[in-house]
Amino acid sequence: KVGAEDKAKVESSSAKLKQAIESEDFDTMKSELETLQQALYAAGAAVYQNAGADGAAAPGGNGSSAGSGSAADDVIDAEFSESK
């Protein structure tokens, strides 16, 4: 589901981050972590776009089942308190 380009970016950033961790180069760690996060966000966005194009619902659904059906009738509203 993840494109080859996105996968390569994530793997490359991950390898660079591991090298920075091994060498304890904190400045490189910070920059590579940001690069890795951006690559993961891009890969995740691509997965969701592909899922939407295929007609699949994104996780969380469209919210239509929250207001209808018997599932809403089974909800119990309660308060919780922890005693020591």
C-alpha cells in the first residue's frame, strides 16, 4: 500500500537516525527524527488517499452509526472515582 518512494524515504531516514544514535550526535538525531516524522506523515497520507480512492472508509468511519441503531441504547453514563 505504501509507495516505493515513500518507503525508501522512511527506510533511509530510519537508517540515518540509527547511525546518529550510535554515534550520539544529538543535533543529527534531532534533524533526522524530524525528517523521519515528515516521511512517515507523507507515507500515512498516501495510504489514506489510496484507501479513499478505493472506496474504503478511513478508520473512525463517517460517524453515521453513532446516532442510530441499538448500539447507542447500550451506552451507560457513569462517573468514576478512585479511592485510596
